[in-house]
Amino acid sequence: MKRQLDALITYLLNENPAYGGTAIPASFEDAFRLYRSLVNLREPQPIAKSYLEAEDAFLQRYHHQRGITMLADLSPVEKNIYLWQGDITTLASDAIVNAANAQLLGCFSPCHACIDNAIHTFSGVRLRLKCAEIMRAQGAPEATGKAKITPAYNLPSRYVLHTVGPIVNGALGARHKALLASCYEQCLELAEKNHLGSIAFCSISTGVFGFPKKEAAAIAVETVKAYQQKNNSEIKVIFNVFDNFTKSLYEGLLATN
């Protein structure tokens, strides 16, 4: 795999003169960090088919070695509702939800710890290219509370739903709550419109966007349950959490005992 990775890095370094003289690290871990940084920084510009094919082969092998969690591996905590703590980029649901920004192009900060960065990294550069195509056609930033769908490319999931959550820079207001609920509703509607049977939600807006985690979890659970009941929906919903605190919030809201 190191040889495959080195070839990808070499291409990315050679296409940008500013990276001249950059050495490829000897260890796989350091080389992958360099690869990730280059992918994160890369603008959505044309790229050789040979690179895309090589990246696809590398990332699919990489995901296989990391391990993939199947929906069948999980147990529902309520009818058609699951709670799972783990890395959403390793989950093989029909769709995963990305907490995106209004440009919808992913995170450009090298190796940033946000979900937007991880999803774009482990999907490959095709995802940013597809998002750029969508944004060019739209001609305006993505509105808060809306959602778009793209293929997931090299991720174990089939699709990615990109939604822009509200930013909270002070007191939490009714408008913030309504917009967050809209993110969940729009993603559910888009998933069912595309005949998807399962969707995994991250904790939208609770990272750098500053939405309080307790209130966000309550809105997520309330909105999903209301949607399922109102529409007689059988879509399977996975609430994906990354830390123990957020998991405990959802456990308090769901029939996990």
C-alpha cells in the first residue's frame, strides 16, 4: 500500500509548483498525513483519470484494512432507530450525513479533525469535484437547513447527504432550533426520495458551529421520531456519536435500557 500511496502523493506534489522539494515521508502514517493534507488543500480542478483510478484502488483497500461496520452488525434501540459510537466513515449504511459548510466543498484545513474533512478525505477527490459541480449549477452558497446528495465514492456508504447546520455564536434561539430540525427533515426527505433504506446522522452543528450538544441531541431525536410517525416511514436511522458524553445524551433520550 505504501507504493500506491507514494504514487498518489507524487502526482499531487507535481501538479503544484509550490510543493517543489517536498519529500515523501518513509513511514506510512506520516505519508498518509501528507496525502491527506494535499487532498484537503487541493482546489476542485480537473485531474487525470489515471490518478482517480489509482486513488479509488488505494482508498478501497485502505477501508478494507481499517474495517467496515455493517448495519447488520448493529442492534436497534427502538424500532428503526440505532445508536452507534464510532467513525462514520467506516459505516456501510445507504447514506451518511456530512455537517458541511455553505460552500459545500469540504474542509480546506489540512488534517482538521472535523467530520467534513474526514468524509472528503476518505471519499477521495471525486467528492469535492462533484460538490463543486453542484455549487456551480446552483450559483449561490448552500442555505442553512437544506441538504444535497452525492455519491459516497470510496466510502463504505453509498451516498453522502450534505447539510449546513446553524451557527450559534451566543444565546441559543428558536431560529437556531428550527434550522437544525430542518437539517434532519431535509436529509430524511432526500434519502427517501432516492429510495434509501438507511441513513446515519452525525451530531450536526455541535462542533465548531457551536450548537449545544444536549439541545441538539433532543432536536435530533424528536425530529426523526416525528418524521417517522408522520410519514409512516420505515427508514432506518443511525445516530452516530464519537464521544462518550454525546452517547450518554442519546441514551437518555432513547429506550436503550
